[in-house]
Amino acid sequence: MNTFSNENNLSANMSEWEKLQAGMVYNDFDSDLFMRRVEAKKLFREYNRTGDDDTALRRKLMEQLFKHVGTEVWIEPDFRCEFGKNIVIGNNVYINFGCIILDCAEVTIGDNVLLGPNIGIYAANHSLDAEERINGGCCGKPVHVGNNVWLGGDVKILPGVSVGDNTIIGTGSIVTKDIPAGVIAVGNPCRVIRAVTEADKTGYHIRH
């Protein structure tokens, strides 16, 4: 059986959006994808014009833009994304100023997550071959940010990366590979420094 031939036949019968969703190489210049980006830009630009007291409108726009958005989600302007429809956000999430998410594959943000300013989450990867790249060759890989994660300011997460629950990524880090749960990691490329331990507790009084 010629698996390569079968994949080509399957690809020929799929839209570029379907290829994108399946993690296959797709044409980044496709007109349907262009219009999907236009629709996303309309929504996030409208969101970015809202004020802090426009909570109902913000909620409506988030529900229109994202695949799923949980409760108690606060996103500071200026927020930008590629499609929006591949973004899943859990409950009790704070996204600080200047976040950019390129969601040509699913981007999942768990519960109780803090994203610092100028975060970049990039599920997109252009073709390495120059001829393919200039003709629109592109491929995405999912990104997963677990529960109770804190990403410091200016952190960038690259395609295919997962960040485990209860982990902290230090400011300015470039996350190129999976980071396990319950650790502090920092650097370019991002590396685990140590585990988060009971010694990190400060005795802060938690109000209920």
C-alpha cells in the first residue's frame, strides 16, 4: 500500500480549513482562511475598543470569537488572534495586555491561569523549504497550557508545546519543548530550574 499516495488523495478532497484542523500542510494564502481571519479581526478589534465596564459586551464577543470560554475570564486589550475558533479557555483566567495567539491548531488554556503582558502563543509553523514557504505552505501543532499555570511577561510558546499544571514560566522565556507539571522554568530555550515546593508558601492569608 502506498500510504503517501493515499494521503495525497485524501488531501485533494479536503478544504484548506479541514487540512489545518487535521494538522496537515495547508495553503496559508487560501481565500477561505483569509476571510476567517477577517472575521476574527472584526471581533477582537471590537473587543479592544470596549471599556472595563462593558462586561456583557465583552462576554458576548468572547463567546463569538472563541471555540469555548469559561467563567470569570478577563482579557485586557490589546488582544489579537488568528482565527479564534481554535482557542479554548477555562475558568478563572486572566490575560494581560498585548497577548497574541496564532491558533492555526487548537490552543488550550486551563483553569486558574495567569498570562503576563505581551504573551505570544504560536501554534503556526511555516514550511522550512523556501519554495513551499513562499507559496503558502504552513502547518500547525496544538499548544496546551495546563491548570494553575503562570506565564510571566513576554513569554513565547512555540508549536506543539504543552505546559504542565501548577507550573511557572519565567519572564522572557522562549518555550520550545514540553515543560512538566509543578516546576519553575525559565530561559531561551526554556529549561526547568527547580520544582515548586512547600517552602515556596509565604503564609499569605487566603480569603474565602
